[in-house]
Amino acid sequence: MKVGILGGTGPQGRGLTRRFAAAGHEVVIGSRSTTRAAEVAAGYAEVGHVVGGTNAEAADADLVVVTVPYEGHAELLTGLREELAGKIVVDCVNPLGFDGQGPYALPVEAGSAAQEAQQLLPDSTVVAAFHHVSAVHLDDPAVTRIEGDVLVLGEDREAVATVCELATAIPGARGVYAGRLRLAGQVEAFTANLIAINRRYKAHAGLTITDLPPAAAPTAS
């Protein structure tokens, strides 16, 4: 599959690029700076098929992942509405703020970044996923397995299943259906808790959902 990553030069975008490319997917790193995108893509030449380009070029992929900071989320998606029509758009943006007391969730009028994305992209199928996977571990070639679950939220069963399957590109990871898109707010917000945990324990913690059957169906019921 050809996967485009909007804002792919950031830590999370680079980490997902490494894992998707290593799994055999073609990856297009999108950025406002084509020079920066090309430089980052060159760093993964030995991993797999990775190219750099504009965000619009990344939006031309089969499936598109949004990894931009929340402050640029709405503007970027609004500008790419036509390019993203008819596609699965995976939103893993966490609207967070930071102050002297640490990280905290920002209020989002739509309820979550993922719901905002669906409002801005009425002709796309938005799925929320990849919020809690450590960007540091993703982009570390010495980390061969990242044990944990990727919570996947969405309205379309086939799209959810596709993203759950994509999660297996991360060795050790499993995609788990975690509800409809209206539940994405607390999933995004929980990232603040994980950051607090990681800072306190100097770790890169993730999530594991217990007591699921081995062949749990990753689709909405």
C-alpha cells in the first residue's frame, strides 16, 4: 500500500515512516518544505521505499496519516479537502498543551481532533489511531519489537479493519477496535497521562488491552 504522511518530518511521522517502510509499504513523507521532506526521506533509503514531497503529494497516496501539530491541523486539512476525498485518513493528532505542571488536554469544539478532521473532510473516511505509540521507539532501529496495542476508532468497519491491519506493520503491535469516532476525545487526551508517566519513570510507556481473544475481530460491532 502507498501511505502518505502529512507533516511526516516530525518525530511521529518519521517513526511511522520507518515501520511502514520496513513492512513493505511505499511511504510518501509530506511537508511544507520539499527540501526538508527529501532530506528526511533520504535517511530511510536503506529501510524501504520512501520519498519526500509536499503535503499535497502525500495526500495522493492510497491511505493518508495526519501527524501535524494540532495548531496546524484545521488549516492543513481544509486546504487538502479535494485531494483527500474518497480516502481513508488516519488522524493521530493529540491536542495537548504544556505548562509548569506538565501536559494537559486542550478543549476541541468538535470533541476531538479526529471529529474535527471528519467535519473538515466530509468526503473522506476518518479513523483515529496511533496516538499512544512512542515516537522514540518507532524511529529507533535497535528496537525490534514495540509490544502494545494501537487503539483504532471509526465509523466504517472496513476502514477500521484496514487501519488495524496497518498497525501490524509495527512489530509486536496489535490494532484494537476502541469504539466510534465520538470516543476519540478521551483517547487523544490520555496521551497527556502517558507523557506524565514517561517523564516520571523515564520510560516510553504504551498501552496493552487485556483479556481479548487471540483472534479478536478488529471491526465495529
